[in-house]
Amino acid sequence: MKRLLITGANGGLGSVCRERLRHMADILRLSARRDMGAPAANEEIVLCDLGDKAAVEKLVEGCDGIIHMGGQSTEAPWDVIRTANIDGMFNLYEAARKNGNPRIVYASSNHAIGFYKQTQRLDANSVPRPDGLYGVSKVFGEALASLYYDKFGIETACVRIGSCFPEPRNHRMLSTWMSYDDFVQLIERIFSVPRLGCPIIYGASANSASWWDNREVAYLGWNPKDNAEMFRAKIDGQMEPPAGDDVNAVYQGGAFAGDGIHES
Ligand code: 15L
């Protein structure tokens, strides 16, 4: 690729992309709302609010791939979610349509399906069961990606990211964890396959305790290598496992399922 855009480039996963995906393009265009430090040799920095349609159009111009990590990444009042994740997604896809249909990685989330119980097993055909307004916005994003694929041919990998951190932080994450190495390999595969389409992908490592089945996207050739199980003893030593009707023991989305609606 000549120019790869990373939105939300100052966030947790955006920073991982910035550090570890520079081999994928001649130029990384990095965007966020706030300062990201000085650009390195092959970087362009563009400060941009995703809610600003004209600014997003300029941002996407000249990019032949997009990793969309930007937006609101946890539960929040509706105003915040609407601007960042609803208007922001629409602005991004409109800009992509007017700028040569770049391939897109969309950071969806496990909170699009967080109200499924931990006893249930899901695949790409499982209908959404969001666990909050944030989850609803992620379902909207998946629907928008699907629309722009069917109408305009824009290919998007909708990645329902589990918990992508250096290590799992609690018992639930023994099922939802995705290592940075597996995440990086996933992005590489998404941009390598000749035909992507608009698949739903569960963003998790090869966890023994997984609830998710990625059989439908075997064609990506993504083979996650890590397994959260290696952290079980450490987590057992740090905390009691959740039990009974604790949302962390019942629902795939954990605490998000127990949250109320945040007043604007
Ligand atoms: C998410 O969608 C969040 O962005 C992240 O901060 C974690 O909370 C993650 O889900 C998770 O469910 O662990």
C-alpha cells in the first residue's frame, strides 16, 4: 500500500498499529483528535474530529487502506457515542466511497454480542445482542459496513475485538483475550487476501476457554498462536473468579451488561 490511514492512532490499539504495522505501507497517516507527538519519517499526522464530515473527507483522501480504531471505545452518554461512532462511521464511509473504496478494518467489539451468556457458542451468523449503547453503536457500524459493501463494493473486516491488552486482566478475559501478536497477524492477513468481502471476525487468540468460532473466515489464513490459559494461574492468584449471578460470570460482555444508561 502507498498510504494506510490509522484512525484513533493515539489509543491503545492505534498505538500498536502505529508501532507494528509500518511495514505495510510507504506512508502511515495517523489521525486522532489530540496531539500524537512528532511524526516519524514515514508518518503523516492529521488531527481530526470524526464528527466533522468535511475534515474526514480530507483525511481519507489519497489513502488506499484504513484501520478504523477511532471513536468512543467504552460505554458513554449517547451524545458522545452518537458523534464519534454513529456520525463518525457515516462520515468515514462516505469519504471512502468518494475516494476509491479503500479496504477497511473496522474495530467492532464483543459488546455487539455482549448479552449472550457465557454458556453460548457464537459464530459469524450469530445475531447481535449488544450490551449497552456502545455495543449498539458497534452493531450500527457493522450494518453500515455491510451496506457500503453491498451498494458500493467497499470491503470491510468487521472485527468483534475481545480484550486486546498485553495480558488478560480477569477471568472473563481468559475467554476474550487477543494478544498483540495475534492482532498484528490478523491485520496483515486482512490486507493480504485477494478478496476480503465484508466478514464478521471474532478478535480473540486461540484461547482454550473461547466462546467464539471463526470457521467462516478460515479463508483469511489467520492462525492465532497465543492462548490466555497461560495466565490462568496468575489471575487465580490475584482474584476470586466471579460466581453466581455476577454479570462477569453470566454474560460475555461482563460488566458492560450490568451498566445502566449513561445520562447525557
Ligand atoms: C471493548 O470494546 C473496549 O474497547 C475495551 O476497552 C475492553 O473493555 C474490551 O471491550 C473488553 O470487553 O474487554
